[in-house]
Amino acid sequence: MENVTLNTGNQMPLVGFGTFRIQGYEVIYQCLDAALQHGYRSFDTATVYNNEADMGRALKVLLPKHGLTRQDIFITSKLAPKDHGQDAEAAGLRSLAALDCDYLDLYLIHWPGKQGWKREDLRNRESRRQSWESLEKLKQAGSFRAIGVSNYTVDHLKELLAGCQVHPAVLQVEYHPLLVQLDLLHFCQEAGIHLQAYSSLGVGTLVQRDEIKRVAERCRRTPAQVLLRWAVQQGIGVIPKSTSPAHIAENFQLSDFALSAPDVEELSKLHSDTHYCWDPTTVA
Ligand SMILES: NC(=O)c1ccc[n+]([C@@H]2O[C@H](COP(=O)([O-])OP(=O)(O)OC[C@H]3O[C@@H](n4cnc5c(N)ncnc54)[C@H](OP(=O)(O)O)[C@@H]3O)[C@@H](O)[C@H]2O)c1
């Protein structure tokens, strides 16, 4: 599967492996083992997923098993919303230590607001500005190769771009045929920020939709492959999560078919502003 070149010059695989709700060393080990075997080279975690240490431990065993080194894979983690502000630098270093790495390929601010504060609390602005400064510092120090944000709206991005020293490389947001965030996509394209989708499968629910199944039958692929290909074909990264070895394999087999332009359009018309995760639009 192809890579995207980030604005840092680093390459990031367009298809990665999501690890939200995958916990416990044995489970993580088995999932990462299957993912590496089927070709995944990018792994998405976060402090709040509570699996960084198990991932780090599993990768130490799995990389040599698959004939790989740290440089062959791309690891993303994220700042927990509770660590926004003054605690951000220490929190970033804790992620690095938990994953037992010398560097992370990408580190994201997980959420634009601080945990425990109301969404409309204006202190969120100063707090995320401080967090970004810490991420810039850790990038400068070589701890992070690239830095970015998650769940930011166009307004959050404009505010960040107006005051940052280091341009964000990636925006990770919920994006699928029922949530086609075109304003955000176009803003990112113009600003040189790579948009990476999460919950591409609607946390598993979209694969059951008749409209998706119909396109899948036409393409002779599975609904999950159609949903992932729909994004990848538009240059949007994906990070499907699965604990099933068959699904893990299936979700990486995206490069041997393409959706027709009418298929892409038919899927995009399903947009209904549906969030399966969280909606950050009210965060000040
Ligand atoms: N930045 C953020 O705020 C944020 C928020 C949410 C997610 N994320 C990231 O994005 C990743 C993916 O999102 P997600 O975990 O919310 O959901 P997702 O990838 O949309 O869906 C995962 C669900 O789909 C099922 N599934 C996977 N492959 C399938 C297939 N081929 N056929 C049928 N069902 C399939 C999985 O079940 P099985 O395990 O049984 O296969 C699981 O229940 C996360 O793991 C995380 O890394 C980030």
C-alpha cells in the first residue's frame, strides 16, 4: 500500500492499524503479529487507549520475528486530554517511555479541550496553545518526527496556524461516507496537512448498511474494503481497528481494485452528519 509524504518530508503509510479498545499484552501481541504479517507498517495508539506499554513490549518481540527494525514501522500516539497545558511535555515523554522508543513518528493532540473543563471554557485555547508549544519542543529535540492534531475543526486549525512555529503535519478526524467533512478536507489540502480518517467502518456499523453492501457486491469486494478504499482513493489515510485475523487481513487488501467515480459519488451522497464517536464543534 502506498505512502503519503508528510509536510516534514517523512513518509507515512496510507493504511495503518487502529488500536482503540485493544488491551492486554496477549491480545495486543496477537493483533500486531497478524497486522505485521499482512503488511501493516503503521500503528495508531494514544495514552487514553491504555495500551502503549503493551504495544512497546510486543513490538520489541515482533519486529525481529518479522525481520523488521524500528525504522520500518510508523508509530503514532496522542496526548491525553487530561494532560493539556503545562503537563504536555512530561506526558509526551511518558508516551515515548511507555512505547519504549527513542522517537515516535507522529504525536497528536488528541482533543482540542482539556478534560474536566466545559467545552465552551475559553481557557481551552490557552491550554492547547501551551500543549502545541510542548509538542514543538519535543519535535525540535528529536523525540517526535512529526506533530499534529486530532478532532480539530477548521476554526481550531486556523487558530493553530496563526500562532505556531511548526506546522501540523496531520489532522486525524472521524471521516466516512456518513460524515463527509469536505470543508475540513479542503482546508487541510490547501494548508498541506494530511487528513487521516478514524472510524472509517463506523465502529463496525457501516459494514451492515445496504447501500455499502450494494457497492461491495458490484466491486466483488467486502463492505469494509469499499469503505476503506473510498477514503484511500481520495488521498485520505485510514486506520481500521480489528481483533479478528481475517478482518485484519481483509482491511489491508485495498490496492488491487478501485472504485469508479460514480461509486465514490454514490457513497459520498450518504453524508448525514453522523458521528459514531465525538463531535468537537462546540469546543471553544
Ligand atoms: N483520534 C480519535 O479521537 C479517535 C477516535 C476513534 C478512533 N480512533 C482511531 O481510529 C481507529 C479506528 O476507529 P474505530 O476503532 O473507532 O472503529 P473502526 O475501525 O471504524 O471499526 C472497528 C470495528 O469494526 C469491526 N471490523 C473491523 N474490520 C472489519 C471487517 N473487515 N468486517 C466487519 N467488521 C470489521 C471491528 O470488529 P472486529 O475487531 O471484530 O473485527 C470493530 O468492532 C481506532 O482504533 C483508533 O486507533 C481515533
